[in-house]
Amino acid sequence: AGDRPRSRERMRRAEAIIDELNVTLDMSYGEIPIRLRSIYLFWKRQLREANSAGDPTPIDRVVAQARDLRESWDRIADVADAAAERHVHAGA
């Protein structure tokens, strides 16, 4: 019972983060933001389901998917950095 307020606060924070990710999407970039929006909305539904059912399984799914997405963005950033570095050295 003592963890319920903490759980609610964490759930609110997670939803706020997802909301921020969603509202900052620039939909003019086509397919990528459309797909990201559907992922974020799915995550919100999963969090609500977990909250209403008292089942942490959907939360675990959201965390795993968010981690996977973050790792993908990190890999993309690494590739972009390497390409930029090659471009700089090629021009020097």
C-alpha cells in the first residue's frame, strides 16, 4: 500500500514524458513521425491498461520498447557522427 503513491507518481511522469515526445513530433517529415506517434499512443494505452488492471506486464513492454527505440536512435546518431567526421576529413 505504501508504494501506491510512488507508483502513481512514476506513472504520471512516464505519461508526461510520452506526451512530450508526442507533441514535439514534426509531422511534416512524413512516415517517421507518423510511426513514432502510433508507438507513443500505444505506449499510453499500455500504461493505462497496466494502471487499471494493476498488472505491471504492459509497463515492462513499454520499458523494453522505449529502451529499444533509444538504442536505435543512439546507433543512428553514431552513424551520422561517423559520416560527418568522414565528410570533414574528406574536405580537409
